[in-house]
Amino acid sequence: MRIGTFFGGDSSVATQVQHIVDADADGFDSVWFGQVFGPDSMTVIAIAGERTSRIEIGTAVVPTFTRHPYVMAQQALTVQAATASRFVLGIGLSHKPVVEAMWGMSYDQPARHMQEYLSVMLPLLRDGRVTFSGEVYRTAANVRVPDATPLPVVIAALAPRMLKIAGALTDGTVTWMTGARTIETHVVPAITAAAADAGRPAPRIVVGLPVCVTEDVAAAREIAGKAFQIYGQLPNYRRMLDKEGAAGPADVAIVGDEAQVERQIRALASAGATDFMAPMFPVGKDVAASLARTRALLLSLVGKV
């Protein structure tokens, strides 16, 4: 299982680029960026491509509703060229409250939206051309980005229909707030079967969960519960927490001393995860020391899980 870090939020472009540079230098397999209200993650990744040499860099995830699939493909190919073919495009639907209340767009039939979106975007990424006419998109276009190669695409898929779409059309899924038991019993069987039915390779299962190495497990869970509280209220994640039997994000956060955290990460690999992306969070007054301890444990697992 690949071990990577996760970075999100509204910190400066320079800070985010430096995070990628540091992850590359330290030896992580990958680094993943969320796209919410801060800097554009694909622009950050393209800048970092000039300053890194080997690390895989992905988005987890860029929302689809705010970018036409042609624009998404054009930008993704540009980032792929800028990173010398080390980019993974992760896209997702976002959430109904964001799409409708913030962006003023319709969230009607989200799975249909994703299927049509991929029907436009994927041919552009793979062949540089597309002709598609659906209910949402009608596109006939070409794209050409010199030095760009086809790139992996994963989608945020949790519900059964979305997992079927992910397995049939893309390279895998990226999950959030989804525990090991739900990965094993729900995510992996559904997406793997869909990929097999479509004659596609076994999919990537990129799992993201908050992680903190500490002896004070109770404090860590309390912090995780507060810091990630919103995710327990969003319907897509709430359904996964319910499947796991978790009251909230605190219950699926990976916390404990080095041995305990390693066991929990290995359990994800055993459940079928191919990649672990780690949003690290601190406990205690010495934030730097807390994060450094977690980072050291994660680095010790690179190539060994």
C-alpha cells in the first residue's frame, strides 16, 4: 500500500508548494490535495512539478460542477506535462449544500452528472478528442497539450451507483471518513466487481482518514471529533459512518501510539486499500513535535505495508 500525505485548507500557494517539495524529499509515495475554498490545487501541483522529481501528486478531490469537463481535461493534461507524468486527477461531486446553496447550481441526479462528465472528460484525456451528446453535456472538441501523457483518474465514490461508475470507467476511488470494515465489505467488493465486468484492471482504493500518533488517545479523538465534525453531518459521509457503526469522525480517526497506528493502517491494507493518504493532526501544546512524530511513523511504513 502506498503511503502519502494529505494537504488542504487556505494556506498560501508557497506553503502548499513547499509541502509537496518536503514530501518528495522525505520519501513519501504520494501527496494529495483537497480543493475547497483555498488556492487552486492543480495550479499548486503544476508549480511544484518543477521542484520535485519522483513523488506522485494527486487531487482528492476537485469538484466537477464548477469546471466544464473540457476545461478539467485541458488543465489536467497541462498539470500532467508540468509534473512529468506524476499526476493523478481525483474528482468528485462535492455536496448538495455546497453545489446548491453556495454555487447556485442544481444537484439533481448527481450520478448521471458524473457519468456524463466522465464520458466527455476521459476521451479527451486518453485520445485528445470527444464527441458526446447526453442530457447534461453535448460536446464535440479536441485538445492538444504537448508532452502530456494519459493520466490516472479516480473519483470520490461511496454510494453503490458511484462505485459502479468508478469501477467501470476510471482507475479507482478516493474515500474519506470511511473505516476499514466499510472499505472491506462495501467499497472494495462493489468497485472491484464493476471493474472486472468492464474488463478493467483492479482499481485503486485511495483511503483518507485523519491520523495522529500519541499516547493520549482520548484527547486525540476529542480533537478529531471537533476538527472534522462537519463531515459527520454531510449525508455522503454520514452513510459511510453509519455503515461502520461510528458515531462520528472521532471514531474512525487513526490514533494511538506507534504500534497502534501501524496496526490500524495495516488493517486498511488488509481491507483492500491500495493507497493511504494521511491528513495529520496534532495533540498537545507542542504542535510541531506532535506532527513530526506522526510523520516519522508514516515514513517508517513506506514500502513496508
